[in-house]
Amino acid sequence: MPAILYPLTTEKAVAAIERENSIVLVIDKKATKGQVKQEAEKRFGTKIKGVNVVNCHDGRKKAIIKFTKPGEAADIASKLKII
């Protein structure tokens, strides 16, 4: 089962793409930071600086993925048709 389910497209998540060079993804509840980082690097084909995981009160689990290269999040977001 894949660790990454879908990208989050809230106003705050889309703003983080440009401001923080990061993408917010909804992930599987059992996924770990390592699994998410490994799958994201394979899926997006780029190096990842870090992964933060947040358990939401509505039952979802989110991962905030920061990229190493400046502007990389915007490129990936356009491929995913977020922006």
C-alpha cells in the first residue's frame, strides 16, 4: 500500500509551496517519516531536505515535505496540477 495518498490543496498548503518550498501531502495513517521520504524521492525524482508528520484531529495524517533545491516545490506542484 502506498504511503502517499494525495496532495492537500487548502489555501494554507498552496501558500507554503511558494513561501517555504514545501508540499503538504495526506499520507496513510501507518506511514512513517522514512517511508514517506523514500516514496516521495522516488515519485518526484528529487532530493528531500526533511519531512514533518502531523496527526490531525479529523483522523487524517499529513506530511509536510521540504525540498532541497529552491523552487522545486513549485515545479512539482505544477506537475501535480495543484497550482
